[in-house]
Amino acid sequence: MATKKAEILVIDDEEVIRSGCQQILEMNGYSVAVAENGRIGLDKIIQHEYDIILTDIMMPEMDGMELLDEISRLQKELVIIVITGYATLENAINAGRKGAYDYLPKPFNPDELLAKIERGLDYRAHLREVQLLRQDRDRNMLECSNERARTLTIINSMSEGVLAINRQGQIVLMNPMASKIMRLSEERAIGRTFDEILRNPDLKKSIVSSLQQVQADLRSTRLEFDTIYGRAIEASITPIIDENKECIGTVAVLIDVTEDKKIEKMKSDFVSYVAHELKAPLGAIEGYLNLILDGITTNNPQTEREMIEKSRDRAHGLIALINDLLDLSRTDRKKILKEMRAINVVHVVGEAIEFYRQRADAKSLHLTLNSTGQVPSIRANKDDLYRLFANLISNAIKYTPENGDVKVDIKRTNSHVRVDIIDTGIGISEEAQKHIFDEFYRAQNAVDKKITGTGLGLSIAKKIAEDHHGYIEVTSEEGAGSTFRVTLPIIQSE
């Protein structure tokens, strides 16, 4: 006889059956609830968890077959025993199809009832065990799936390329970055050997060497190589060792260092350029000063004055270079550090023109400012905006021969303010226009005419325009002058 206190629900429209079952079962240590029809029984099943359901088939409101249908919709693991006076084979089959575990024909004695209950509870215990095993399996599968998904997500989101290769040399994993670096789709690579896929002989050799390693000689191999697409790649190849200290594969981590190489070259070129630009004028200044200090020009004041003037001009060039470098540094700062407010472009351009008015007059240039209509304000940093137009106006004056014209036109075009700086200077060749905004670039005709400059002014102007969500463009013809056009967005509320 069962020692555990199982919970049983008896559903029958005959009170004598309900009470009889209840007394027999309670005397044997079971907890029993009763219901006089299928509807009431279903409500109790919904509200409470029972181990065994005893139900009649023929009942008012909801019969046993309808009750079985409703219970199946609840998706509960219940053991249902049908008690009926119509114990035909057809009823038994139909009840089994609808989820009944067993049936008990009326009339029945206490021993028959208890035997059915015992078998039903054993089956209930079996169901619970299966359910627990299923939940444990699902939980483990979910954990494995989640862990695998997390791992793949991490690998796929890496900025480095990852290639995993098994002991047979087959590629078993390739993340999107590796696919991009190697210009090779994952579908084409997975399952094929690295010897078929990879083209660089040094990389192949390193992978072969890694696959042949043992624990005593475990090490990572690093190498750099260039792809046929002109990219510089840094690779780190490491063997995968199992618990038996055997190599079961290798992992290659690929990093595209092309941009780093470019930056290193730019830094090297920058240092070389600055060193050259500083060394030449400082050497000239030192030479002139030594001649003066040695007394060689004592009897020739005109020569001495010329040397001092040349030293001053060279010093002025150095100061201009340093100022351009400082401007370049300022434009690279975070935009959040700059104060942006409503600025009247006409006023800023007017200030720049007045500052360079004397330099224009010294070359007999006609420097004019034209403003068409009402020009709205823009959101800008005043110092940067002044530096932008000062660079362009200064260049126009510098590269325009004597008696030429430099004109600045300002007008509104839809949602932007457009500023044109027009000169009648030496112009820019079509080829030079492609590079004119590059740092340190100087057009050949300017170099040939020995017009001094650092090659930074236009790159600074371009950066400032872009910082203000605008742009700068040039139209020019060599020998016929240039037009630099700056387009900046106006404040939206206006």
C-alpha cells in the first residue's frame, strides 16, 4: 500500500460513487477531492495540481470525453482513469486516444480501485522522472546553445579575423572579418583545406608548422605579409592542444594593419617634412647672423640690412609654419570642446578681409566683399570660421600677381550660406586640384614661382568646413585664377 499522500480528484454525477471512492481512498492515506460533473471537475483541475483524476464518462453539462479534450488543451501531465458503467472496447480506445491512462468498469470493489490507483501513481512517478530528465536535457541544451551563440557572437563581432583549422588542415571556422581580409566567402572556405584556399606561402608554412607542434614546444608564430589586394596583414598562429597534449588544430588571428602602416608612414613623412622645413631657414638665419657677428658686413651696412631682412623673412616663414601646425592640431580636437553659437558670416569674412587689406594694397590688388540679400546666421565656432576664411583670403592674395582682383561673394542658397573667394591668380592645374586639400601638398606652379607656403592651409580649411557640416570645393584653370566655394548650413530655426 502507498505510504505517500497523493492527491486524487473523483468526478462522478453519482453521489454514492463519489463518496464511496472518497472513503476508500482516504482510509488508505490519500487526499481526495470530489466534483459532481465535468465542468466543476475542470475548474478544480485548472486551479489545483492532482496526481490522479478519476472520472465518469456519462455526466451532465460536460461528459468524460469532453473533459478529456479540455484537459489535453491544458497541456498538463495528468494520470486519468476513466470509471464507467459502459466499459466497451470502443469507449476504452476513444478514452485512450484522448489521454486516459486506464479505465475501471462499474461496479468495482475497493481492491480493484486501489490497484488501479497504485499503478496510476507508479506511472505518475515515471512521468515526473521523464519530465525532470527532459527539463534537465533542455536546460543543458539551452545552456550549450547559449554558450555557443555567445561564443560565435563574440568571434563574429571581433575586429580581427579568426581562422580555425583542424588537424586535417580543413577550415572549420571563419569569422566575417577573416572573410573580408582574405576576400573569401565563408561558404566557399568551410570544409576545404587551407592549402586550397590560402595563397600566401609564408602563412601556409606557419600553419603547417603550428599543426606539427607538441606541448613541449608550444609557441605562437607571428608574421606579416601583403595580400594580392595590397593590404598589409599581421598574423598570429597558435596550435590547439587537447587534454592528451596532442595538437588537434590551429587558430590564426589576422589583423589588417594597412591603415596603421599608412599612419606610420604619414608620421615619418611629417617628421621629415617639419625637420626639413625648420632646418633650412634656421640654417640660413644662423649663417646670416654669424656673418654679421664676425664683422664681415661692418663696412657694408646695405648688405648687413639685407641679411637682417632675409633673416626676418625666414623667421616669419617659420612662425607661419608653426601657426599652421597649431591650426591643424586645433582642427583635430573633439568637436565637443568647441563653443558653437550663432555667427554672422558676413561679419567674420569682413574681419578677415580688413586684416589682409594692407597686404592686398601692397600688391595693388582690388580686394572687395559683396553680400547679396539678407544672409542668415549659421551655427559655428567663430575662431575656426575666421581661420577658414583667413586661410582662403590669404591664399588668394598670395597667389594673385600685382594689380589683380580678389573678390568675396556671400549669398544664401536655400538652406545654406555660400561664400565664393574668387581670384585672378596663377590658377591650379586639373591634376593638382585632385590633391589640393591634402596635407603638405603644394601645386607645382606655386613651387616653380617660389611662392612660400606650408601646404597645410587648404587642408585646415577643409577640416573646419566639415566640422561645421559643410564642404569646400574648387574650380580653377591654370593661369586664369581660382574660385574656392564654401557652403555651410544655416541655423534650422531661421
